[in-house]
Amino acid sequence: MRRKPLSNGFTLLELLTAISIFSLMSLLAYALMDGVTRFQKAGMEITQNIEAYQKTMQWLHIAKRFNFSYNIKN
């Protein structure tokens, strides 16, 4: 009597393939998140610079309106 081969699991090749695909997808996800984080930091720096510029312009406008004197050296 012949026994049927058991197919209750995965072969080593199937496991290695699945692990490789999972590893590649993890690396791609990490690279994507790293890029998003860098982009977000750059955007925050730009926003802070714009806010500082706006505050400076507001103070200069107030100083001009009240005719404050200020020295600007070139």
C-alpha cells in the first residue's frame, strides 16, 4: 500500500520566498516613511521661516505707523 504524501505545510523554498517578499516590502515601507518624515521636517522649517518673516513684517509695519525710528545698517 502506498501512502499519500502529506502536504500539511510549506516547503523551505516557499518559506524563503515569503520571507524575502516580506523583507522587501518592509524595506520599501521604511524608505517611504523615511522620505515622508524628511519632507515633513522640511515643510515645518519652511513654515517657521514664513511665520518669522510675517512677525518681522508686522513689527516693521507697526513701527512705521507710529513713526518709530530704527537704524538699519547696510
